[in-house]
Amino acid sequence: MPELPEVETVRKGLSQLVIGKTISKVEVFWPKIIEQLSPSDFNHRVSNQTIHEIKRRGKFLIFCLDQDVIISHLRMEGKYRYFPEVTKPNKHVHVVFTFSDGSQLHYQDVRKFGRMCAYHKNHVEEYPGIAKLGPEPFNETFDLKTFQQQLKKSSKAIKPLLLDQKIVTGLGNIYVDEALWQAKIHPETPANELKPKEIKELHRAIIEVLDKAIQAGGTTIRSYVNALGDAGNFQVELNAYGQEGMPCPRCGSPIQKIKVAQRGTHFCPKCQKKRGK
DNA sequence: AATACTACCTGCGTGC
DNA sequence: TGCACGCAGGTAGTAT
């Protein structure tokens, strides 16, 4: 489920539920989820620490404890579920945090791609996954001029370039298609061939698309239940992603689906013309 | 250094 | 019904 808006929604939801709680133990059923430490070392390291805050950087969640942080990435399908009482984990639960009041947080992940890691709280920025991230899209550091300069340096297709989190963080396969649709840019356009006007549109589109999605509480493709237990409440309107064959909301041409850098890619062949060349 | 491809996993839908 | 195959919202590791 997670691109930046979904992770932000999870962050807010979890904050309501677990801030102030003290971890009494952690059980790990799929050791690879935990980076660097063995399940038992991870348990010993974070047990008896209290969760004071949950932050987000890009698509990473950062649980701030007394001395340490737990950096958590949901990757494709990771989910947290909170239970007020000790609850039997289902078969897709790989990590269970039990708190001193008997409540629990279950980390569930069908594909087991998600990762978590204990880190000293003063070294978060050095965590490799976080160290390489570009600016947050809503931060002033994501300014048009820098964006323009970054794009000029790469001949890569714009879509995979935006997916790799270095120029701006937070876009995934859904919102990158949406942003490119909004800016009327073909996903395979080499970044350094974009015109200043297109770059300006794209910059604006990225911020708008992500902001709108956060306001809506994220997008749900398949039905899912978030940490608070509400089934996917709002739904952002998707103009391109998953709309193959549907009329483009702008011009009515059928949305096409192609593959770009091994990812399913949706676009309007009429509004998002491929550059001749 | 930059780019491209693959691995990591499970489950679901499709077509034979 | 069964099986093979392709596909899924992401990143890290390896090869070129």
C-alpha cells in the first residue's frame, strides 16, 4: 500500500495508538524482516524503551524511543495493526510488539519485503536507505530551480528517475503516473529533454498530487484495513493509474498501459505525447 | 558515476 | 481442476 501519502496516514494513525507505550517484548517470526540484528538482539535492544514520537522520512517510518529509533519500511505490502489485548497473530504477521499494558502492535506483510532496523536515535540520517533520499516534496528544499538542475543531469526516462527517491522522495508507481498525467508528460521522456515549462508543471504536479492524496488519507487499490481499523475511508480520484481503457478525464482518449523500467505505466497517449526524435 | 536488471516473496487472476 | 505464467503500490544488490 505505501507511497508517501499512505505512509503519512499510517504515521498519524499509529501515533494515536502507541505513543507513550513501553515495549515489553518483541517476537520475530521472519528474521529477514529485521536488518542487522538477530531477532533476540533486536528484542533486547528495544525492549523497555518507550515510544515518544513517530516520524516519517520519505516512505520510512521512524519510531522514536528513549535511546534508539526503529526505522521501518513497509515496501509493497507491509501493514501495522494495533490490538488492545494480546492477540494471536495471523500467518502473515512477522513481528509482534507487546507493550507493558498488554496491548500489541502486529507487523503484517504478505510478501515479506518490508524491513525494520534499530538504530541509535542520533544516527538516523546515516541509515543507508535514508541517507540517499532527496528532499521531502513539501519542504522548501524541493524548489523548482534545484529540480530543474537535477533533471538536466540525467538522460534517464523521467518516470524511473522520479521513482528512485533521489531527486524528490515519496513518489511511487501510482503517484508518479498521476503526476506525469497532470503535467502532460510522457513517462519515457528523457529527463534532460524536458522543457522548462514542463518541468515547472511537473514540479507543481508532484506537490499537488501528493498533497491531495494526504488530504484524502491515501489511496486504496485493493481493500485494506489501516492501523485504526477503518476500511479504506476516502479514495483519491485516480486519473491514470489503473485506468487502462478508461477515457482520459481531460480529453476522453483511452488511457494506455505500457511497461517502463519493468513497471506497469498508465498514461494518456493524446495528452502525454512521446517526444519525436 | 550512471544506468539497467534482478532478487526478494506470496497470492491472485488468466489462459490453456 | 490443475498448472504455468504474469502481475502487484519498493528497494537493495549486482552487473555493465
